[in-house]
Amino acid sequence: MEFKEDVSVYISRANAKPAGRETEQIAMHGATSILSVNRNDGVILTVVGELPLPSLRQIAETIEMNR
């Protein structure tokens, strides 16, 4: 996968795992999109970039945490 735009990924631990399914929050400001996903594995993953939302989702879905 090759990107020509800047993308930032932030990873943090959630205080509690989401009940049932993953939750996501979306924000847009001008050309910048922000996707924050509270994942079932107890991780909050935030992807920020000047990319369409489907591209940010694809990035978020490819990230795996090793424990």
C-alpha cells in the first residue's frame, strides 16, 4: 500500500472494552478527515489525514496489535 499524502496514526489503550461491537467517531475539517475507532481488543485507534474516509478505514483495519 502506497500513500502520497501525510497520514498520522495514534494508538492508545481504552479504559474499558466497548460493549458488543466497535464504535467509531468521524470528524472532518476542510480536507482533513479524522477516524477514531474504539476497537474490541481494548485499543483506541485514531487515523488522521487528507484522505477520503474509506481510505482511513482501510488503514485502521490493517493495523494489528501484538501482545
